[in-house]
Amino acid sequence: MKQALIVIDVQESFRHRPFWDETEYPAFVQQIQSLIDAAAAQDIPVLQVFHTSTSSDPANPFSLASGHVRTLKELRVAPAAVFHKTVHSSLYAKDAGGASLQDWLREHGIEGVIVCGIRTEQCCETTSRHASDAGFKVVFPTDATLTFAMQSPSGKHYTPAEIRDRTELVLQGRFARIARAADALTA
């Protein structure tokens, strides 16, 4: 099965959000970099997606005018293609020529995707669900995703570990194969 690695929103924009937390960041960087390097070594295309805002306000860290829509400084990514999105699912992201990521995957005969990046329960989970519904086999290496603490409308506090656990619960067996980064590229 021909696969592609989708690296979602690993961008400096997040450092400029009030919820940014460095606690789990070093482990995330290690896992995602290992996954990116392993994919490249196996000639699995690495596709990079950036989240952008339609705003041109340089104070918005997701605006292209901010200068923050670029790869996190600790990571090395040499993507086969780069896409930008304004919604949660990366399959809708567009390249410079206007083709969607989903179009790119189909044109290159990709049958399976490995989804990693920021945020676990948002763009990574949404992309996984969309990709599964579109007929792709999805692998979700949770340790190569990053998220941050959240609070529900009822006031309950959720840790990143609890959010990752919930994401694994809802994806496993329905939308994706849950894996560790070290095992994500195995069939």
C-alpha cells in the first residue's frame, strides 16, 4: 500500500497563542522528527500543511502577514509538497497551484496516510476522520501529535493526556489504526 505522511500545523503560530505550553513539547519534537526522518528514508512522501487565517492582520499569528506561518524552529522538514488550509481538515488544504491535498493524494496513488502534528483533537483528528471517510487507510501515531490543556463549558479541566486518550478512543477501529511513532510506518 502506497502511503504519505501528513504533517499538520507544526508551525510557529502556536507559540503565540495563550494556551502554548512547553511541557510536552520536547517529547513531541523527538517523536515527530523521528517519524519525518523515517518516512523520508523509506521514500514515503512527506506533505506539510499550514493553518492560515484569511485575516491580513500581522497581530494574528495564523495570518501570513504575521511571519509565524512557518515550520517550528526545532524541526527539519523537506516536504514533497506544501499546502495551506483555513479549515480543520487538511484534505481541503490547497497547494500554490490551487490543487487540494486530497487531489494530490489521489494523483499520486496514495492509499494510506499517517497523520501527525498539532493539535491532536482538532486538525489531526478531523483530518483522520475525513481521510477515512474518503477511503484512505489512516494511521494515527498519537505520540507524534501535540495538544494543550482545555476546559469544557461545564468547567472540567482536561489534560493533554486525557485529550489524547479520548482521541484514541474515538478513532481506533473506526477511523484509524492507533500507533506509536516508532511503529506508524509498518503495514
